[in-house]
Amino acid sequence: MSHLPYALAAWLLLVGLYGVVTSRHLVHLVLCLSVAQSSTYVLLLAIGYRSGATAPVFADLPLGRPVVDPVVQALVLTDVVVSVTVSALLLALAVDVFEGSGELDPDALDTMRG
Amino acid sequence: MNVLVPLTVAIPLLAAAATAAVGRLVPPAVLDVVAIAVPAATAVLTGILLVDSRRGTIVYWFGGWRPRHGHTVGIAFTVDPIGAGLALFAAVLVAAVSIYTWHYFDETVPLYHALVLVFLGAMTGFSLTGDLFDLFVFFELMGVAAYALTALARTQLAPLQGGFVFAVTNTIAGFLVLIGIALLYGRTGSLNLAQISRSLVAQPPDGLLVVAFALLAAGFLVKAAAVPFHFWLADAYAVAPSPVCALFSAVMSDLGLYALARVYWTVFSGPFGATGSAVRGILLGFACLTMLVGGAMAFLQRHLKRMLAFVTISRGGLFLAGIALLTARGLAGASIAVVGDGFVKAALFLGVGVIARTLRSGDELRLRGRGRALPVVAVTFALGGLVVAGLPPFAGFLGTSLVEESARAVGVGLPVSVVANVSAALAGGAILRATGRVFLGLGPPEDPLFSPEADRTERDELRGTGRIASRAMLGTTAALLAAGLAVGFAPGLRARTEQAAMRLEGRTAYARTVLARAPNRQPAAAPSHVELSSVVDGLVATGGALLLAAASLRRRRATAGSLRRWTWPLRLLHSGHVGDYVAWLVAGTATLGLLVAVAAR
Amino acid sequence: MPERHATDVVTAVVFDYRGFDTMGEEFILFAAAAGTALLMRQTRGGSRGTDPSPASDSLRVLAAPLAGALVVLGVYVAVHGYVTPGGGFQGGVVLAAAPVTVFLAGGAAAYRRLIVGRAIDLVEGIALAVFVAVGLAGLAAGGGFLHDLLPLGKPGTIGSAGTIAVLNDITALAVGAGFLLFFAEFLEEIAPGRGR
């Protein structure tokens, strides 16, 4: 268990970023960004994990049982919301770009050279 | 606890929510008043906090969650003079820009005001927080509001592209920061800066800390637009509406640098203390590169806003240099320059807005000679160019001189001085050249140094026939310029800013204040005065700027042609392609990481 | 747990210990929704696409009970957020899925009969304003921003956890409204409503 989540997080990040760099389609780019973002979820949750512990909900647990770190889960929750909302905004931008130019290929969108 | 602290963020956010909810039901005039009153009120609050925090850093725990048994649980705001000063600066600028936009846009939708208010709340929170994850949340909040505001002129392609590039690069920056935070949390179990600071003090800089630092630094440097993380800024600031650009340029970019300074000093200065000079060298390298690339590219632009965007990048390099020196004096110099330059940059962008509104263009060549009817803007540009070039005794010079002095004290005086003054000459020269061409009609009508670009101005800003610039617009432009000029004359500025800088850098005192509620001892600043060599440098740089501007306006075709060939590779790099920018981002982060790793061995 | 009587510690962290972060995060949602609305409204020219072809019969048969089930699940997950796993965010998203299911089955017209566009803006804005107001109330009561105000109740029941409960439910509304805002804007692209 030990290093696998971290390796996974690194892999997701790199794959996602690679996708963003080489993307030929704006929507694909946004999705690659999502993949890269999910690396942060994995990393955070991996950090919070304690072996042998259970979910931090005490509705049916006696107090004092070891639980995984709830703070990290709260952070991931925030992270997910942020990622999703930014992706939505980016997709809105992509839609507008398409409407304005009929193009979604970053290579073809070069209004800003120099 | 000081009740005002949470209000600085709560009030703008509450106003934003209310505006969005009922904005359509109230007359537009009410919204305009709210848009001005709320930032003004926030400015008052932050001003009070600034004065209060001089006596001692104010600590505020949200929800009443104070640390127990020496362990932090809740979120803290730690208000010290530099943070409060930045928040105040942000609020003042938003208020001024809101007055400006009274007549600027043809119609403002309630959602625009809501986004600006959210942006203000985020900037304030960012400057005042003492919690790493909270920093991240406000980083993202600032970003999201900014992305939407950039692409406001959505009927055109360029603003959308600018917004897209901005959003992609800054989002990636955001989660680089988040990964850094996650690593630090994993190591120390806390998100509170003071607590992390204490936990890490004695540790050697091992692999995890190196990676965390590289990621956090890279993320903040993207926001600050240091080279090679800067590409997005030129694209975004060239197409956002001018009043929005004013806000971005004057405050938002500098907040990235503030975060870098804050996080470095509280978290990393302990473990990295021994490798301090290596870290200094690395960051200075990025700073010098930024100053030069920014200055050079500024000089090559014919589009006024894009030119100012590169000026912003170049000045940002100067601020980064001040921070990179890792001294109180350097940080003080950067702070003074941030405020002084910030007012001036804002005034310049607002001036460009006036030009766009009345003359319906943003292109230097097309505007040649047509600016004679706008004396206020002409003066703004002329004085602005001089201040940016470093004319004594204004704030740009003052900041640069402090940075130079500090550089000399740590042995890198010559390279820093040369780069700072050359880049100031380039940046100031670009502005002065534009002044000459637009307002005085100097220079040839065609200039081969510029590439033959299409006019990229945003038509939404230019709707309608050329209008007379309203008094509000001219008034705020002039007022901001005046503020920028006045900053250099504030009494005791050097000493007080240096004291504030020492406070920010005082890691152990910070931790003690936050965790143990011990009062701050005020460190005394070493007495200092402006050195003659700095004055000479400032005058030389200003002279250089004027010379460059004049030379550029008189140039013969042959030299222009060869210059164009030399600068062509640099321009090619700024391709407008988001994938390229992200590739540079990754490369820059990796380089930073490798350099720090080598240094820390 | 003993301090706030909230058995789901994650939700307690989200709305109490780190409640201020959550407030910031909700405003991120708000800003993105406002930005999307700002970007996508008023851009549209004439109608572009037609309503996607009607769904198959089996989908329509399933949609109504599914939508209903989603509402119940959403409310349950949201309201019980501090007792059992779940919470305002999770519940809010599930709630938002219900009208989307209606769209899948009945097309844009059915969706629009259900959700009045502008009302969503109102809900979103008000929900967020209430969140901040709760924080300010804590301030006014002398306890610090977002300090707990309400009686804590018995742990393990809906009536527990004081202010966490209020913030949690408000969040569900804000998140649900926010997601529907996004959905509605994108829907306008492919199936423009009349009279826009």
C-alpha cells in the first residue's frame, strides 16, 4: 500500500499535464486538466490514510476508535468543488470560442502571437 | 479578538451575494453606489487594521477555534502591516476603478459588480490569512473571478482566448500549490503557517521539503508572472477590459509575490537557512530574466495594453528581485515599489481605457498624433513612464534604490543594479515612446520593429461613437497617478517599511505571536538614507529611457530591420498557444526544483 | 465530536473547524457560476440547434421515479450530513441531478417547466448571503466569525450540531442551485428557450 497512491498521483499529474500540452481540442484540454486535478485528490487522501482505521463517522462507532484523517477529506471536498467549477467555467469559455470562430484546435487559435 | 478582521472579507462577499441575488430588482444606480461604497468601507477597515497592526501582529481565530495544547485546530488570520497594507491597497484600487467604470461600460450587469466584489474579498482574504489552505482557497477564488472578468468582452475571440489561457495556467498553478500544501501537511500535520513553521524549524531540507518549496514557489510565480511562467499575463492583460487590467496589474500580480515571501519566511526559512545564498541566487536568476524579457518585449509592442502587460511583468521581476535577496531591506524596497508602481500602472491602464473610449483604438501606430486632445492622459503617460524608469525621488526609484542597496550588502550589487536599471529603461522607454507617438505625433507612421499585427483592440470597449471621456474616468486616472507620485514622499516610509519587512521575516516571533499570544517585540530598523549611487542610477535609467524612446521614434529602417531579426525568436516564443505555455510552466517548475535540490544537498 | 455533537466528523471539519474555507469555496462556486452566466448569456444569435430527439420510452418511464428518488436521496444525504457520511455538497449535487433527469427524459421544455431560470440565481445568491450572515451573527454574539450559536442537541440526530446544521443545509441549496445554473446555461446553447 505504501507508495502506490503517491506513484498514482504523480502519474495522473504527469499524464494530465502532458495531455494539456499536446491537446488539439479545447474540450479535451479541459478534461486533461481534470485528470491532472484528480492527482491532488489521490495525494491528499493518501496522506490522510491510517492503516487499520475506519471512516471518521461516529454515528455507530464508539469514540476513541482510530479513524482516518477527516481534515484531509474536507480538503479534498473543497478541492473537488474548486476543480469542477473551474472546469465548468473553462468549458463555457470553450463554447464561446467555438461560437466565435468555429475552431477548437489550440494550434489554429493564434490571435496572440508575439 | 479584533472584530474588524473577518469583516474585511465578509462584507465584500456578502455584498457580492446580495448583488447577484437581487441585482436585477434594484435600479442600476444603487448597484453603482454599492460597488463604490463597499470597497471604500473595506479600505477604511483595512486602514484601521494597518494602523493597529503596527503595534503588533493581530491574530484572529475563526469560529473561536483557538489552539489547544499548542496545537492549532481552526483557521487564523494574521494581520501584519505588509498584509494589511496590501489589502488596503487592493480596496482603494477597487474603489477607484469602480468610480471609473461608472461611465466606462455601456451597461454593467449586476453579475459584473458581484464578481468584482468577490475579487476584492478574495484579495483581502489572501493578504490577511495565516493558514496555508485558506491561502489556496483565496488563490482560487481570486482566480475564478479574474478569469471571468478577463473574458468579459465575450463576443470577440481574443478576450476568450486570453481568459482561457489565464484560467488553464493559473489553475495548474493552483494545484501545484495544493500539492505543496499537501506535502507540508503530511510532514507536519498542520495547515497553520505558524505551526508548520515551528515544526519545521530544526529539520534539514530533505527531498520532500525541496519538492514542496519548488511547487509552492512555482505556483506563486505563475501568479506573479515571472519568466518562464509569464506567458499568460501578456495575453490576458492585453484583452481584459482596461479597468479590470488596472486591478490585475496593480495588485493581483503582486499578491503572488507576497505569498512567496510569506510562505518562504514562515515555513522554509528555517530548514533552508543554511542554503540561503543558493536560494537567493536561484530566485534572483528568475528575477533578472523576468526583468529583461519583460522590458524587451514591452519595447516591441504596438498594442498599448500588451505593452503595459509586459511592463507589469518587468516590474514584477524587480519586486521578485527584492524578495529574492532574502533581506528586510530588499523586501521593503519591493513593497514600496509595489505600491508606488501599482498606482502608476493602474493609472496607465485607466488612461488606455480613456484612449480606447474616445479614440477607438489601442494601437500605438494607429493612434499616432491623435492623443493631443487628451492632456490628462498624456501627462499620465509621460509621468508614468518616468516613474517606471526610476526617476528620483518617486516610489519606483525609492524601491529600486532599496533593492540595490540590499543587493550590494549581500554582494550581488553590480548584476542586480545593471539588470534593474536596464530593464527600467526599457520599460519606461516603451511607455515614453508611446507617449511621444500618441500624444505628440512623433515618429514614423510605420515601424518595422513591430510585427504587422492586426489591430487587436476589443470592440466591446469601443462601442458607440467616440465619446468625451467623463470626469469620473479622467478624475480617477489623475488621482491614481497623483497617489503613485505621492507615495515616494510619505514621511518615514523607508524606516517603517523596513520594520514591517523585518516583522514578516521574523519567523520565530511570528510563531510565538500566533500560537502563544505573546505580544510582538518591535524590531528596530537600521537607520538608512538614500545613497548617492542609487540616485545616479535612477537618473541614468531615466535618461536611458528617454534616449531609447527618442531613438526608437527616429529610427532608420535599416537598424529597425536588423533589430527585428534579433528579436524575432523572442517573439516567436510568445505563441499564444496554451499548450506551449503549460510546457514552459512544467519546464520552469522542474528547473526550479532541480536547482533547489542541488543547492540543498 | 463532544464539542459539537456532530457524529460525521468530516462534515464538522468542513462547516466548523474550517468553515471559513468552506465559505470561500462556496464563493468559488458562485463566482464560476456568475462567470459562466456572464459569458454565456446574451451571446446567442438565432436559435442554433433543435431540442435533442425525444428519449426512448423506457427512459421516460424510469425518469419520473428516478427524479423523485434523487430528490429524496439528495435531501437525506444533505440533511443528515453531520450524522452519517454525506453533507451539504454531496446532497446538493444529488439534488441537482433530479431536474437533469427530467431533462433527459422529457427534453428542454420539460426541464424549463420545472425550473424557472431566474429563480435559480435568486436561490444561489440568497443561500450564500445567509451563509455569510450566519457567520456575522456569530461575530455579533461575541464569539468570533462562524462561532456556533444554536443549541447542540443530541448527537446522532438531525437536531444536533448547532450552526453546522444550518450551514450544511444552506450549502445544499447553494450547491444545487449552482449546478443547475451551469446546466441551464449550457442547455441554452443547444436548445434555446423562447423569448430570451
